[in-house]
Amino acid sequence: MCYNLFVRIISLYKKITLTNQRLPLLINVGFFKNLPIGSYRDFHFEYPAIELPPDLNLKDFSAIAHISRTPQGLLFDGKVEASTPLECVRCLEPFDLKLDTEFNEVYAYKTRNFTESGLFVPEDANIDLGPVIREYLMLALPIKPLCKPDCQGLCVVCGENLNLSTCEHQAKIMLE
């Protein structure tokens, strides 16, 4: 009885920040196995720069993962904010795009209780959230990234960036 009360109080007030540089989004969830159903913890991640292999580079990465124990396994509710360097499809200038996404995934305790996503808690109880977060962030990327909604793009004749100046070709088009 005392132990359960202690665990719930710690769960409510404890903020856990992780800083493993090799696998920065790795969480050991082994302690959840002995906790009662309904127990939860929040894990906070903050990095000035992080790479999610093979190709997603992020800046100002901030995430929170709320993990709850359920009868089937562990429910991960998370929110991620970051920015990523992209190239505008109209003017070809580099810019940083701010990404915000949320995710919900269940990691099953037993392989026969697989969820739709096929995620399960491994025997060593170490879960790397990197692939899951990468997948959700990739889905948040626009198909045609624009540096700003009113980007003018490039001149079709000479290639001048029309956001910075007007070329002679555009002046002729405006006069006609």
C-alpha cells in the first residue's frame, strides 16, 4: 500500500530528463513491469540539434513522452516540436521549417498482443523512440515546402530570385 502511494506521488511530481548522446531517444521502461496498471511517467527530451537516421536533421528539438501502463502494454502519448532545414521549392533558398506533431503508440508486453503497428517491449526493456518520432515528423513535412506563403519564386528566363529583386524579364511582363 505504501509503495503504491509513493510511486504515484513520484509519478506526479518527478520530471525525468534524458541525455544519452549515442541513442538520445532511448528509454528503459523495465521498471513499469512491476508498477500497477494506471501508473505513468513523463519523459522530457531537449536537444539543440539531433539527427534521426538516416536523413532527418533537427534543431531546437523538444519532446515529451507520457508513458502509461495498461493491461496490454505501455501507451506512449507524445508531443514533438523541432525545426528542420529545408529548401524552398519556388526560390530554392534554404530556410528552417518548424514542425509540430503528436503521437500515440502502444508497445505490447507479449508478442501475441501485437498492436497494429507491431511494436512490443523488448526483453531488455529499452525502447528507442527515434524511429517512431522520425516517422511522425516525416509525415508532418509538407510535400512542397515554401519559405513563405507569398514566395515569388525564380524568373523562368534568367533564374533571378524574385523575392529579392525584379529582373528585366518580369518588368516586361508587368508592362504588357
